[in-house]
Amino acid sequence: MAHIKISPSILSADFSRLGSEIQNLEKANADLIHIDVMDGHFVPNITIGPEVISKLRKYTSLPFDVHLMISPVHDFIKNFAEAGADIITIHPEATNNLKSSIEKIKSFNKKAGVSLNPETSTDKILPVLNLIDLALIMSVNPGFGGQKFMEETLKKVKILRNEIDSKKLKTLIEIDGGINFQNAKKARESGVDIIVSGTTVFKENGGNLKKNIQLLRTG
């Protein structure tokens, strides 16, 4: 099995000290920093925007894995690219032209991702799988942290894994939502490359970030 990457979600971090929280994640051997951007419109919550991301950029050299849960997303891509995002992931439902939005992300020399909500079919992503760097499977309904993992979403991981392997694509599969040590193992076995976790990373084992990241990676 390939090296599993861990992308801790700062949604579960202490927002009053985000800079040091991110530095601690880097010391704890995180591979990426997952940043959830919510607009209160596409999802029923509001988080942070490009201004905050640009301020956080100086605290780490780790890639910023930015998940845009905003609609319409197309006109905001430039803002997040310039703020320091390394990967920009969007939802098919949030743009009038998915291919055009992917191309726009790439035009800023950023990696492009597409995210599927639990009810969104893999049919939405298969036509662009060869154009993107990341396929993000949501294993909860987006909008809030701390939700229960939906195991049925692992079927999508397996479909994408087969498709990526059979076509020899380099697209990575990421999973996000309700991930704990038990279901992380199932996700790894289903074929994910990157695990996003917030609550488990920050809260388990007395907040021992290094231990929690390692357990998510290898179980």
C-alpha cells in the first residue's frame, strides 16, 4: 500500500491561535493542511476567506489543501489561488461549467480537485478524472465538523480507485468527514490516498497530534 497522506482539518483547531496550531501540525508530521471554506449559502455554515488563508501562509511550507464549499465558485478561484492555496477543490454543483472552472484553477498553476457530496454520483467526476489532481469523497454532508461517518460512501472510493488504476491516472483520492481510527482503516483498504480528519486529530489521546496522525496513517 502506498504512503497514506494525512490532511488535518483546521476546522477543529483553536481559531484564536491558528498560526501555532498549523505549526504544531507540521511538527506532528502532517502532509497537508486542509482548509474548509464555507459561505453560508452552498453549505449552512460560514468559516474563513482568502484574507485569512494569506495570513496563515507564512506559518508553514506544507501544501494548503483548500476545499471551497461556496457557490457560485468560478469567480472566487483567483482569490484563493493568490491567497496561497496549493490545491483548490470545488463541487460540480457550484459551477455552471466544471471543465472551465478546473481549467481556471490550473491556469494559476494550482492543483485542481473535485468533491462529491454523499448524494452526488461518481458520474459527475468520471468525465473529468483525467483533468484533475484530486477527487474528494465527502463521507458526511458538508457544512459542519463532528458528524458520523457514512460508510456507504466507500463504494465511490472503490469505483474511483478502479477507474484511476485501470487508466493509469495520477489522480489522488481523498476522503473527508467523520474519520476516526476505525473507519480510517476501512478507507485505506478501499483505496484512498489522503485522509482528512479534524476532531480525531485534535481531540483523541489528549490532543497528541503526532500520535493521532500516525494512527490515522497506519492504524
